[in-house]
Amino acid sequence: MLKLDRLSMSYGSFRALDDISLHAAPGELVVLLGANGAGKSSIFLTMSGIHRPASGSIQFDGMELSGMKPSQIVEGGLVHCPEGRKLFPGMSVQKNLTLGAYVHRKDREGVRRSLEEVFDLFPILREKKDDPAGSLSGGQQQMVAIGRALMGRPRALLLDEPSLGLAPLVVRQVFEVIQRINRAGTTVLLAEQNAYSALAIADRGYVIEGGRIVLEGDRDALLGNEGVRKAYIGG
């Protein structure tokens, strides 16, 4: 469903991504592991059309994404939930969520159904739907960010550091929801520094360092790799 082939991207003279190749099959949950600045967010920003690649190919369900507008990519079914949540703190939870359905705004009944599905997934957001998003806890704000991405009706979801800054109990809850989203049929590409939690729900993974993929394997292989354990898990 998702395929990057020898993708490179630069910020001016700085090569952020260097010859990246990876893939995710329909229904898979694939994790990208790497330290801060390794290139995980750059991959997602390039896939979602925010940055243009210097070279290489990005294919989604057989469609070449390079050169497409972000809105076209969302309409095609690939949706990005960015690092840091990027909410509008003064707007209500419900308004933040409905912004995620912008490309489907003419389908009012469909938007209503999507909103109910998000509220079913995150019941606390139904209770707080009229509250300013900025008044919510960090974990609840992350729920809004994921819910907003789901309002775009993704067939494949790019989740960038959803556990960042959250308490361990909340991290577990967030990862349980990600697993539910994946089991419902959505392909998930998950960028994380929290390797143990991410690999616990993943099918496969890639390790990224300095804008290059240095290791790939299935969940058990990466969990058992001494280098991965020392760098990202401990022990």
C-alpha cells in the first residue's frame, strides 16, 4: 500500500533523507524508530506533501504522490497526524476535530458519522467537545490530534511521536487505541522513540539514523537486537 523507493530530501544544503526505501502492506502496523532528528518527521512531511523530495518515489496504493498537494494526498486516503499535536488551543474540541474533515466538508452526513466514530473511540472527547482544546490534558490533546486525523477517513495513517511528553499510563492507553485503529483495517506507519511500546504492537520496523535506514526487521527481530535494545529500550 505504501512504498518509498530511494527517497531523498534536503533542507537547503542539508540532506535530511538519504536514499530511504521502505514499505507497508495493507493492514500492517510498521514502526519507524530513531532518535530526535534522525529523519522520522522529515519522512512523514515529505510523504504528506509538505516538503518536496529531491529524488526518489513515494507511492500510495499505486499512486505517485510526489508533486501532489497535501489536500489531494488526504483525499486519496493518506493522512498525517503530526508531532506536537498542532491543535488550535482556543477553539473547541469539536471544531478542532471537524477541521480534519475539511476535504470531505460537502458530505455533511459523512462528517457527522466520522465525528461519532471518534467520540466512540475517545469517550472523554464527547464529554469535552465544547471545551477549548488548550484546556485539556496532554493525553486528551493527543486524542484530539489522532481523532482529527481520523476525520480525514484515512486508509493509511502516519502517526508522528504520539507518546511524546505523556505519562506512562496515558502512553499505554494511546497505544491501545492505535492498535484498535489498525485492527479495524487502517494501515499505520508509526514514528516513535518509545521503542518498546511501539514494537509491542507493530508487525515490522525500521531503524533510522542520520536520514538513512540502518536496520529493518520484524517485531521480534528488532526487540531481540542488541543494538536496538541498548539505543532505544535499555538493557
